[in-house]
Amino acid sequence: MIVRTLAECENSGRKIVTETWDSTRMLLKDDKMGFSFHITTIYANTETHIHYQNHLESVYCISGNGEIETLADGRIYRIEPGTLYVLDKHDEHLLRGGSEEMKLACVFNPPLNGKEVHDASGVYPLEAETVA
């Protein structure tokens, strides 16, 4: 059995911080579950270009607000507590923080190793340095 608290993970190498978001990776590839699980905060009034070419992602909004714009068709979807969105076709998108920070629960397949950050194209590499 694996038992971890968010606080434990936040105070370890499992928390990644960038200019527009931070992500606490609670479950990673080394845990051998076939997916990874993250609690991510999108900062208010920010925009992040994302294009997961190597991963599928499911995202559930716990708190806050924002929006996601799919670049293929320009559609904009409002995100608020209780909203689930699924990037099931490697959808290239813009993720925007709203008037307050947005707290999200995220699941990735294949699982992340733990040190991934978006490259210039918005992609997470398939392999990255593993977190201990």
C-alpha cells in the first residue's frame, strides 16, 4: 500500500514550480501504477501553452476558476469546481488561470517520472529525470 499526504509531497522533490503553475506529483512512474497523480495549482491571470504529444491527461477542478481553449477549433471552456476535462486526443490548448488560483487534480497516462516541465512547444518529454 502507498500512503502519502499532500503536505509530505509538497515538502519533497515531488513539487515542481514554474512561472504560471506548480504541481505536486503524488504518484509517479516509479510507483508502478500505470498512471501518475498530481495536485496542480494554476496561478491567477496566467496563460500556459500545453500540447501533451506523449501523454493523455484527465483533470478535475477542485477550487478556483479559469478556462481552457482548444487551439484546433478555438473553443473555450469555462473551468470551475466540479468541472472535469479530458485531453484524450493530445489536444493542443491554452490553459488560463482566472480571477483566483485554480487547484486541479490531474491523472497522466503514461505516468510522469516527476521532473517534467513543458518545453517551448508545450510538450512534456516522454522520459525525464526521476524523483527519489
